[in-house]
Amino acid sequence: MLRQPGTRSRSGCLECKGRKRRCGEEQPACRGCVARGLECSYIYNRHQAQFRFRISKGADPGIPVQKRPHWHFIAFSMQDVETLAQRYQLPQESQSSQDEPSCLERTLAWLPIVEPDISLPLWPFDHHTELESQLYQYYLSVLCHARVFQDNERNRYRRLVAPHCQTRGPLWHAVISLSANDRQTKQSHSSVVNYGRLALTHKLTSLELLRQSVGDSSAANENIMACLLLCSLEIASGNRPDWIQHAEGGSTILSTFPEVIDPEIWSFAYYYFHLRRTFLRTTEYGQTEYPPSSTPDALLLLPPPPSTHPRSTTEIQAHMGCSPGLLDLIAEITELTVLKREWRLASASSLESEEWMLDRATSIRSRLQPLQQTVPEAGSTHLQLSAECFHVAADLLLRLACDMPLSQPSLRDTLRALLGLLGRVIHDALERQLFPMWPLFVAGCLSIDDSDRQRVLGYFAILERAWPVSNIPSALEAIQTVWKSRDLNPGVGDAFDWQCVIAKMGWKLALT
């Protein structure tokens, strides 16, 4: 029996269904919409959800793109656009007859200026599975942005990794493992993909390929970056101590093949390992009290980058959050603290040694206080505030090295100033971006008042929501253990009692 016009159905136009009117379902527009002057549109697939976005058609001719069976992210620079657009330029006579700039010219004028040497290669994912391609694009678009204090065209996690991912080498599998590990959120149980197993599989494959190519000098650059990402993987998985082995492996490769290492990779890897080694040393209690050394020799003997990349500079690095010069001062403060403790525990301290250590601390302070960290061009406020947090935290560490007690009023004022700076960096509107973990950890370990501890817990609560898979829970656990030990043993220990607690627990914290 034929359905009469005007009866109710599930295939009516969107306007009639939204107004709860009967639709005649005439094509291309129903009578009701024509009479009311409305735009009539249908959803032909009843299982298809309503469109949330409308895509407008431009008036200018577009560049034809080969249709693919699945959606892909495209990562390219201005030079890649120019290369692709040369095949689709308009005829010369049609261009000369127009006074207005072409679509390509307007597009290139709108794009940000990108240096030619950081152009990302465009290559098909034919030799990779669809899931691997998606995880690779997830790394480029999400993880690279989240692992720096400011994301721009100079992001080294993107520009130094992408050129070496054209083959299924150790770096490729490290990227896939890092992306899969990051996808392990609380909602992952409803997914058909077991990201935990996938991350472990690609991690083992990357390690196996590293063992096979570790002696190949032609693969040294890729192997260093693979060790760097595997180190990040272990840190993001809860500060597993294996991150030290990966850092030691990357440092060994760097020391073995210095003549073939790209200078930019050398500089990036050096400061990556040097930063984590320095912050690890700030949590150690010293080798005299606890014989096993938690700092590998390869990290201690890490060769500095070439002269074209000076070690000490005041410019803030986007992947560090502070300047290399400030990092070197933090390393000097840490070594002075360890040396002072070892001398005192060995009863080798004397009046001359105490005077020497005081002069050393005074020299460090004379360089630390006037240090002005310069913000790079187009630097963000987040980057500048993070650098100030590192500066204040280094000043607190130096005060502790000079035997200042935790209850000293000037130290408490500096601590509250640091907590105030952290509050400007870590807030509810914070996007998933790198944050000053080491200053927050130092502030937490030095907090003895309930009000200060409450502020620290509030910052960690915000960070745990932004970083569901990270080393944040392990850092918070270490701080809470220090608080419990201090509350149960009041008046016992010195200003570095938190280092003793961390050393007893055997934690190898990478505070980044």
C-alpha cells in the first residue's frame, strides 16, 4: 500500500523533523520548506548521525588530492606546499589577466615562515598498518606538542624524529610504542585495541633492532633518538628505573661515534640526558651512605656538544624549560652538596674544607642571582614563567647547601614565592603541555606547613587530570612519603632528609 503524502516517517527532512511537522518528502525540497523559505536537507542514511560541522566550498580552485580509503593527518611545511603546487599552477595567460593574488599566493602568505632545513618528509604509509599510521600521526600532533614548554616549527621532538621514521627501524617502533603507551587512558578498556600490549610489542622490537644496529655508525643518529624516546617511555610509565639504562645506552653511542653524529642531534641528546641526570642527582643522598651508585658512568662522562652549540647560554630552551647556564649551576650546587655530605660522614671535614665549601657556595650565588634568562623570539608566557620557577628552585637548593634550616623565615618566603609562580603555570585552564616538574618536586619536599602542602596537592591534582599516563603519581608518592617520614620523626635529620628517604626507597626519579 502506497504511503500518502504528509504522513510521518523517519526519512523526512531535517527542518520538518526539528519543527515536529509532517514532511511530504518531495525532492529536492519538500513543500513545507519551499513555502516557508527554508533550506531543505535530508539524511539518507538512517544510521548516520547528524552533522555537527558544515564544510564550505571555496570560490578558488583547489589542489586535487588523491583519494585514500582512510583519513590521515598531513604534516608539511611551506616548501612542501610550493613543491606540490607547481604541478597545478594556472596557465600563464589566466594569471596575468587577474590583478588579485591567486589562491596559492594567499595561502603561502598566510602560512607561518618555516626554515627549509626542517621540512618534514611526505611519504606514504603503504608499508605500515593503519593503526601504526594513526599512532605515528598521534605522536606528531599530540605528543610532540605535549613534550615541550612551547611548540613551534623548531620542535626537536618532531623535526629530528620524523626524517628517520621512513623505515621500520628502532626509532619507528619507539615512536609507536610511546604513542600506544600514552593512549592507555581510563577509557581504554572499552577499546578493541590493547594499547598496553601494543606498546610492549613495539618496545621489544625497538630494543631488538637496537641490539642489531648498535655497532653500525651509519645508524648512530637514529639509534640515539631511539634511546631518547625509549627513555621517555620508561619515565612516562611511572619512573621505571630502566630509563637510566636507555640514557646510558644513548650516551655510549654518542661517545662511540662522535664524528658521524649530527650536531643538532648531539646537542639535543646531550641536554636531554644532562637535564635528567642533574635532577636525579638532586634526589640522591650520596654514595658513602648508600654504596650502589645510581648515576651511570656513561652519563657522568657524557661528551659536551660541539663548539657550534655552546654549553652555557642564557637562552631558555623550549624542551628544557630553563637555560643551559642555569642547569650547569644546578649541577654545581648538587655536586657541592654531595661533596659536603661525604666529607662530614667520613669525618674528613675541617675548618679549611668548610671555608672552601663556603667560598664555593658564595661563588655560585654570585653567578646565580644576577642570571637573566633570555626568552627566545616569540617566546610564550608559559615558557618564561617556567624558567623563573627553575631559577627560584635553584636558589632554594643553594640555601639548603649552605645549611639553612627548613624553618628559616627567608627560606619560607622564597618557598611561598615559588608556589605562587607554580600557581601561575599550573592552573585549571592548563592544556597538556610540559610543566616545571623539578621545581614542583623541590617545593613539595620543602613544605612543612599544611597550607603549603595543600597547595602542592592541588597542583598535582590538576596535573593528573591533564596527564593521565605519566610519572606524576610516582613523584607525588615520593613527596607524600617524605611528609610522612618527617611527621613521624620530628626534629630528626637535616634539610636534606628528603634525599635520605628517597634513597632508602630506591627510587630513580626523572623529574621531567
